[in-house]
Amino acid sequence: MALFESYDRREPQILAVLKNYGIGSIEECAEICKAKGLDIYKLVEGIQPICFENAKWAYTVGCAIAIKKGCKRAADAAAAIGEGLQAFCIPGSVADQRKVGLGHGNLGKMLLEEDTKCFCFLAGHESFAAAEGAIGIAEKANKVRKEPLRVILNGLGKDAAQIIARINGFTYVETEMDYYTGEVKEVFRKSYSDGLRAKVNCYGANDVTEGVAIMWKEGVDVSITGNSTNPTRFQHPVAGTYKKECVEKGKKYFSVASGGGTGRTLHPDNMAAGPASYGMTDTMGRMHSDAQFAGSSSVPAHVEMMGFLGIGNNPMVGCSVACAVKADLALNKK
């Protein structure tokens, strides 16, 4: 019986990558990890219990590569894990074309680098459930970071932002845009809990201009866009404009466009582009992103349909960070 789903379509390129590191088989990767006290299969299963077998083995392969490369920094381990994930992409698929495996590895790397201070979920406010995942990601990353990673939410609509903050126990920050000076001012702040959740600042903007100003106010280094509500009206224009301004000012900014893939939803915003993929949102993601994901944020089967792994994109980010941190701790015997 095959180790995982679509084994025959993935095996040749996986073995070719493993050969570069002197690894003879996919099963050997599990032994390499176990020799360092790592059960990556179980770790991934714990993060998303409904994930497919190919996801568990992909991270096992990625961690074996990190060990073989002697990655003693979690950030470097994340990039190495991305090589393993990329090897699992089915040739010719959306995931293969977008280099989604490398993208996930690079996002993990960015979240673990000390010069990344602020991570932003840039979204129509329906996506703020993703912030739950962000808290977990920050917790894992902070095990090896000297300075804790700040997490913010930036979406369209102040009322929505306050409701989301209240529901999740975040801190609502109300801003007012001065269109004459081009500056955004903080006019109100309220924390809806104590502790870790209260450290997440939740912003609501009235338009793209204010959204970009909020990005500068917080000094966002890495962001990920949501793709379901207001994508062409808010989050992609904000990411694209901020990217352009960062390039002009020499600031390093890593932009991730989430989702896209195969027309799971078609909002009125998207209809002008027709039913191809996510239409305009997918196209806009390609215009500004350093990495573009494929498929659902949470549904394993939808991501697997893209020619990638059977695991949601959000838990995948969690897996990348968790596995990289584990590799760091194991190789440094912390």
C-alpha cells in the first residue's frame, strides 16, 4: 500500500530532491528525524487531525532535509522544510506553478527572523477567525525569538473590527485618517481581555488609504491577505500600495496572497474577471505577492486538489513554524 495520496505522481521528484542530500528513500526521512528525537508525523497530525497522509510525510521529508543541512537556526530550518514541501507538488499543478511549497517555507522563515517585528492579517473582516491561528503561530515562534512577534489585524470597517476584537478578546484600536496631512491618528483603544490575546491589535479602516497608513503605523514586515470578502476593494490594493511604498523607501516587506485556486467563491467584486480561478483576486495576488498560496485556508481536500498537500493553509503555516522550532531545539539540544 502506498505511503500517501497520489504517491506515484509525487515519488520521482521527491526522490530526486532527497538524492541531493544523500537520503535514499522517503521512509529513511522518518528515521533521520527519530534519531534526533523528532516525531514529525505525530506533530503535524496534532496540529490538524484531519490532514492527509501526504502532509505528514511532506513535513517529515522537510525536517530530514533541515537536519541533513545542519540548520541550527529555526529560520533556516523553515526554508529547508519548504524544499521538502515543494518536492511534494504534483508537476504541472497550480501548486507547482506557484512554488507554494517554497512559499510556505519562506513565510515560516520570515516569521522566525528577528528582523520581522510585525505580522499582519490583512483581510475582509470575515477572515479574522484566522487570527486564532496567528496567536498559536506567534506562541511557537516566540520560543526561539529574542523579541516576541507582534500580530495585528487590519480590515475594512471600524464597527466590524470592534466586534471581532470583543469576540476574540483582542485590543480594538480606532483610528482617524487625516486626508489633508496624509497621517493616521489613534483616537481610541480598548482591550477586551488580559494576557496574550490583548496583545493583538485589531484595526478597522474606512478605505485603502487608511489601510495603508495603518500598515505604516505598525511597521508591518509580513502580511497575508484573506480572499473572501472585499479582496479587490481593500486587502489586495492595500498590500499592493504598501509594497510599492516599501520598495520606494527601501523597507523589507514580505507579502503573502492566500488562497485562490479554483473558483471556490465568486463575489460581485470578482465577476468582471470571469470564473477563472478566483478571478481578479487571484490576479491581484500575483501582482504584489512574494508568495502565493493555493486552495482553502482550512479544508485539506481543497488544497490537495491544487496539486499540493491535504492540509489547510493556515494550519500549514503553524506546521512550518512548529517543525522548524522543533528542529532548532533538537539540533541545538536545548
